[in-house]
Amino acid sequence: MIRSHVLICGGTGCTSGGSVAIGDKLQQELNRLGLAEEIKIVRTGCFGLCALGPVMIVYPEGTFYSRVKVEDVTDIAEEHLLKGRIVERLVYKEHEELDMSQVPALGETNFYKTQLRVALRNCGVIDPENIEEYIAMDGYQALGKVLTEMTPAEVIDVMKASGLRGRGGAGFPTGMKWQFAAANQADQKYVVCNADEGDPGAFMDRSILEGDPHAVLEAMAIAGYAIGASKGYIYVRAEYPIAVSRLQIAIDQAREYGLLGNNIFGTDFCFDCEIRLGAGAFVCGEETALLTSIEGNRGEPRNKPPFPANKGLFGKPTIINNVETLANIPQIFLKGADWFASMGTEDSKGTKVFALGGAINNTGLVEIPLGTTLRHIIYDIGGGIPNGRQFKAVQTGGPSGGCIPASLLDTPIDYGNLTRIGAICRAHLVARFRKGGCDRASLRWRCFPMRF
Ligand SMILES: Cc1cc2nc3c(=O)[nH]c(=O)nc-3n(C[C@H](O)[C@H](O)[C@H](O)COP(=O)(O)O)c2cc1C
Ligand code: FES
């Protein structure tokens, strides 16, 4: 009988810090101490606090160990797991001066307490290589509900009512995009997941794929049902090997469980997904260039119109959605459009994941309700600028983004405000890549306080 679970972060950050070797060593120690039957190691996706990696958490106590090294593992196994004595020197304390009795539970720390995890809900919580852990967290329930209780039109209505807007580009309303594709009659339609994530410093999509790949597959199947597509492609950059491998494992498992393939949930609906690897061209994140690349051609943007919903992959109606957009969708069907629309601001519903990088103490991954100020993200969650130095500016949105100065730190972050303050406009880039240009301002999100 399992009495304890040790969750070890297997996100890219902690993996590069040695978390695989730490997990292997811990398994050896559990075997040596005769604890292998009682204590289970779970390798998860990113916990969020990447700056402290490699990290692990021991349940049921909830003890959070940070900056763990292979040399620490014997202590953790012998002291904590065998004798029940926490290894204090490795416990994350938020403030060094705290003694153990004052250490808050992880969820109560400044980093986590105001976060709202919707797209990241399973990251750092489940083993992404085990479909049963996803199912245990209500995974594939939304797909079951959609297929057995709702018509495609009702699915689109829920999406529209939720107010979800695309997290990868133009902030286009997702339900409306689906409606356009659904309205087109064709012998074949496609659902494409944009996991190209070309912006330097961004790792939101990678982390979702590494930590919760089934959420994306489930959402793609829901999208397929809504628009009448039976085929999906996930375009992911080859520089994301962990994401690619977990995604392939997830696809194989979903097929094995009958959650991808023919007659899903005993209905007439058939849907399957394949991965396509990108070679790291930034422009291939642009939806029409991405489609051109999937078709086997040089990834160059096409003029719009026609939009992909009318004439997309191989000339067929296609919807393209970003990884994070998709990761929200199963929860919308489980908890309801009103629940989702109750978070965020008037024009921007829900939450947003940010990758915090650069000159900030808590580099990592955070998810906050839209409308949160940059000051809160940078100072309260991010822990401020290292060595108490003065904040100068934050760069959001990658190469097509903008630098937001200190005077705008109290701006609530949502689509409208970021566009208003000129923080990002992909139009310049599109214009550079193709002559036609683009009239849509769009947002890509990361948070990169600058050194000075
Ligand atoms: C130059 C350029 C690069 C882009 N790169 C990405 C990207 O890496 N990932 C992404 O999801 N969207 C990217 N986009 C936006 C996509 O074209 C598209 O709007 C998005 O995938 C739609 O999904 P969404 O509606 O779920 O946001 C890029 C757009 C441009 C103009
Ligand atoms: S990669 Fe381990 S906490 Fe982010």
C-alpha cells in the first residue's frame, strides 16, 4: 500500500538541472531501504517555480524541496521517507529567516497564493505519461459529455459564451473561429494545434505539453466534433523533445483507450491526431506559414483572405488554435461557460499563463486571472528584481512585442490594455514576411523584466 508520493518535476528546466538522475537515485534508495512498495515516485511537468529547480514535493506532508542535488537524495530517503524527519536545509522557505514552524504550505506562498491554475491545473500534479492519472483528474469527461449530450452547434455556443480568446496570436474569439469553420461544407476538415512557440523566453506552451498533453488532445477532439473534422495535426518545434515525446505517448495511450480513433465513446464521431515537427523557424508560428509547412512546403505565409477556416490545410476548412487556448477548453465544458467568463475582465475572460524570465527573482511559469497588474506579477508573484534593484521595463510578446516602462506597471493586463499601450503588434512582423501586411494587432505573452 502506498503511503507517500514523491512528485519530482520533469519539466525541461528541472530536467536540465538533473531531475532525471535525482528520480533514478531516489528509486535506488527506496529499493535499498525496502520502501519501494510504500512510496511512489511520480515524474510530473513543471511546478512553476523553475528558479528553484530541481524541485520535488513529498505528499501527504506537502514538503517542498528545492535545488535538490543527487547528493541530497540519500538524506531525503533515509531521513524523511524512512524516519519521518524533514530535511530542513532543502525546504523552500520563501524567506530564509523563517523557522520551520512558520513555513507556509506551498499554496500559501506569495508565488502561488494569487495564481489561478486553469490551463496549468495538472502541470506539476500528474504524471503526464500516464493517461489514468489524467482520467483520475476528470480527464476526457468533457469529451464524453460533448459527444453524448451536446450537438456541435451547442458546443460552439458554449465556446462563444465562455468568451475564450486565442492565447497565441490575435486574441480572436475561439467560438467564433470554430463557427466559421463549422459553417463550411467540405469532405474533410482539420484541427491544428499551434505548438511552435517561437518567441524567445516563452515556455508556456512547452510546459503545458510536457505537463498535461492529454488536455490538448481532448480539446482538439472537442474542436473536431464542433466543426466536423476527423483529423488533427499538432505542429510542435523539434527543439521541444520532452514535449514531443510525451505528446506521442499521450496520442498512443488515447488511441489504446479508444479516446482517439473511430467511434469515440460509442458514437459515430471519429478523430485522430498526428504530430508534425517544426524546424525552428519563427515565422512558422504564423498560422498560414504553419499550414504551408505541414503541407511539406517552405514555411511562408499566405495572404488572407482566404482565412484558414474557409481554405486552410490542403485547401480544406481548418481551425488553428494555440496550445494554451486548447488547454482551457475541457474545463469550460466541465465547469461551464459562466464559470470561465466570471474570471478576467470585460473584454478578456479567463486566465493567462506567463513565462517569467530575465531580471526577476522567481523565474518560472505563472497563471493569473486576466486583469492582474504587471506590478503584482513582477513584485508579488515574481519576487521583484534581484538584489533589490530598480525595475526598468518589462518586455512582453517576444520579437513582435513591446517594452512596458515602470510608469505603466499598474496597467491591468488584458488584450485591450496591452494593445492600447502598444505592447505588441504582430502586424510589423507579418508585413516583413509577406507583402500583403496584416491589420490585426495581436498578443503573445511572456514577461521579461529587463536588465539595466
Ligand atoms: C510572425 C508570427 C508568429 C506567430 N507565432 C505563433 C506561435 O509561435 N504560436 C502561436 O500559437 N501563435 C503564433 N502566432 C499566431 C498565429 O498566427 C495564430 O493567430 C494562432 O495560432 C491562432 O491560435 P489562437 O486563436 O488559439 O490564438 C504567430 C503570428 C505571427 C504573425
Ligand atoms: S521546470 Fe521544474 S519547476 Fe519549472
